[in-house]
Amino acid sequence: MMAEASEKALVLGFGASGQAAARLLRRQGHHVVVADEKVESAADFELVHELAPELVDALSLAVVSPGLSAHHP
């Protein structure tokens, strides 16, 4: 299933599973934004360290990496 060109997807956490999710979403046509405060570079994905309200409002979907703590703020 291909995404509309304007669909934005967020991947929370950029460990191994987050990277796999980001690659899959990109192949499906999403604009992928990665959020991980421990990462300095996210290859060629857009990287954010804070979730601005404007970003959250623009999302079509979000994927939470299973390695991300449920207690993370």
C-alpha cells in the first residue's frame, strides 16, 4: 500500500526496529520523521529531538519502537 505523497509518519526511537520501521514507511511513500533524543544523525531521515505540536498535528501515523521505555516522557 502506497501512502499519499504528503503523508507524514513519525518513528519514535531509532534503534534496530525503529530503523526498520522507518525504511518500510519510506518504501511505502511516507515522509518519515524520526524522534530519538539519543541519536545525533538518522541517516537521511528527518530527525527531531522534541515533538512540536505542529509536527504532531501533521502526522498521518506514528510507530513506537518496542525498545522505547513505556515510562519515557
